[in-house]
Amino acid sequence: MTKKTMTLNLTDAEMAALEALSVEKDVSKTAILRQALRLYQVVSGRMQQGEKLFLEDVDSKDKKELVVL
């Protein structure tokens, strides 16, 4: 697999969030972004098939639809 390099412009808040996730998960920032991209691809594909994405509270079982643009 050929890899490409790109420049990514993030706000201070976005970079802080990326760095925090990287530390929390003990993986590189690149790994976090790759995982986010794969997740977005899966969610987008399922939504194109007419499916919806919900988050459920473990205790109360309340469900909320997650809207992705």
C-alpha cells in the first residue's frame, strides 16, 4: 500500500482534542485520524442505505439519534 503525506490545518481546540485522544488511547495522532476516517466511512455508508445511528444510555435505555452531515 502506497502512503501519501498531507498537511492538515487544525484549530488549537481540535489539536488539543487529537492530542488528548492520542495520549488516552496510547496511539499516534495518525492512528486516531485513520480510525476516525474508517468510522466515518462506515457510518456514511450505512446512512446512505437508509439506516440511522443511535446512542443509547446504558442505565436508562434512552436513545438519541446521531445526525451526521
